Amino acid sequence: MPATETPTMPEARRALEICNACRYCEGYCAVFPAMERRREFSAADLGFIANLCHGCNGCYHACQYAPPHEWALNLPAALSRVRRESWIETIRPCFLRGLLRRPLAATVVAVLAFFFISLAAASGFGTAHTGPGAFYAVIALPTLIALGSVTFLFALFAMAASTLAAWRGLGGVPRGGHVLRALHDAATLKNLGGGGGECPYPREKPTRARRHAHHALAGGFLLAFAATCVGTIYEHVLGWHAPYAFFSLPVLLGTAGGVLMLVGAAGLLVLKRLADPAPLAAETLPADHVLLWLLGAIAATGLLLLGFRATPAMPLLLAIHLALVLGFFVTMPFGKLLHAPHRFAALVRDAMERDSPHA
């Protein structure tokens, strides 16, 4: 949670003070009970409340003070801007902070750089490679390990540093029950039920579409990660070389994960295109779009690689897929994926506050 005042905070503070007096939306999500526990809003409080907000926009559509009212209250947009600033403040290394404001350029440069590195390391273009070790006939296994390890470890340590910075603002030590409650709220997207129904997104009518698309994307990502872990065990523990048979465990997990990721990313992109622009902060949207396009491209090229792995197209598809995955790794610490640790930290703090005798 940020402790530094930013230019986006005065408007968020003004909106919350009006909401605290009105309280019409107090049952919509965790934002409003957290707001009502405060009479004043410090920079850390604003960061906490902003990361509790899931952007369902239910409060905007219900608000009697929203534009064209003279108060022009737009709480979702105000919290969205503070939320992005809270992520920027915790980005490590610090010199990468400006990249969150230029997500498309940063991602394109990273993916292209790794694509050219993959091309330089690859051989056997235009030739079909089959059987165990076929991928390593295109790019040597030590090269794959080196590229994957360096980029993944960079992402892991940078994300861990950012997560620790976010958790320092919790204001106490959470108990196991707080963490479990936060895990439940995060996994079920509890705070997407704005207004006691469902998320009024992309338009004012409540729908479960965003919940389903998000769960498909997150579930697919976890399945793809599980496939990578199983494949690593096959390769380095059991000595079984990729590519594996279609009905092997890593391929089944990866295929299911790729399909779900593709469906989820495409669904969220469609919803964003259809979304009412009024409650949105336009400057925060590029990071959302870039992450969804990148994850969708990773899933699509992974499925294409599976389908064409025994053809002469495999070497080029392998280079493209590898570049996208490595580009994703190195942009994780300054991209939209930062919302995951920050939102989880906010949910943990919310659970702690609800159990506090002073709540």
C-alpha cells in the first residue's frame, strides 16, 4: 500500500468523502465497509481501498452524484488511477517504474528482442523434426534452460520484491484465518457481485460473463504452469525428452490450459471493447489490453506448436512461442499482473480489519 501522496489521490479522497456521507452503496462490495471504518483517508488508506476495488462499476451506475451531476462523482475511475500509482510505487527495480505507463512499447521491445535471440539460437528451419528431443534439434537444451531460467528468476525476484513492498502496508501480522479468507475471496471473485447481484460489466445489466472469463484465464494459466512443472520432472528427473505424446500428462494439462487461456483472454478483450467508457480511467486500460493480448498469443502459439510440431513449421513456431513466453516473464514485474499480489494484500488487510475489535 503506498505511503506517498500522488496527484491521483485528491480526487479519490473527495469521492470517498462524498460516498462516506451518502452510503447508498454500502452493501455493494468490500470497498464500502472499509471506507466506513475511516473518517479520514491517508495515502496508505487510499491505496488499500483502491486495491480492494475490482472495477465492477456497480457503484457508478447506482450513484446519484455521477455525471452529469455537478459533483461528477466517478469512484471506479478515481480508484483505478490510485491503484495503478500504488503498483508503480512498489515496482522493483525502481528504474523500471516508468514502463507501466508504456506497457505496449515495453512488451513489444521485449518480445522482439527475444524473438531475434531465439532466431539466432535456432537451426533447422524448413525441416520437420520428430521424435524425442525434436525441440532440442532446433534450439539446444542448455540454451533453452539458460533463457528460461534467467528470465523466470528475474520475474520471480522482482515480483517478490514488489509483493513484499505491498505487504509492508498491512498494518499488522495476519493470522492464518485472514489469509485463508483472502484466498477464498480472491478465488471466488467475491467483490464482483456489485449491488448484491452480479458484475454490471460491460454495461449496466448484471452478468456473470466477466467472472467466467476471468476464471477461465486464471485456471488456464495455472494448468499451463502445472504442465510446465510436470514436463520439467519428465525431462530432468525421469529423463523423458519432449515432445511428449498427446495423451501424456503435460500435453493434456497444457492443451486444456491453452484453450482456457485463449477463451478467457478473448472473452475479457470482448468485454472491454463493449464496456461503458464512462466509469473507466482511459490511461489505465493499455496495460490491461497488453496483458490479455500477450497471454492470448502465448496460448494460441502453444496450441499451434502442438498441432504443427511434426511439420517444417515447428522451428519458427517454437521461436515465436519462446519469444512470447520470455517476453511475458521479463514484463511481469511492471505489468498488469501486479494487480494479483496487491489485491491479495488488500483482501488480507480487509480480513484483519473486519476481525479487529475497533472495526
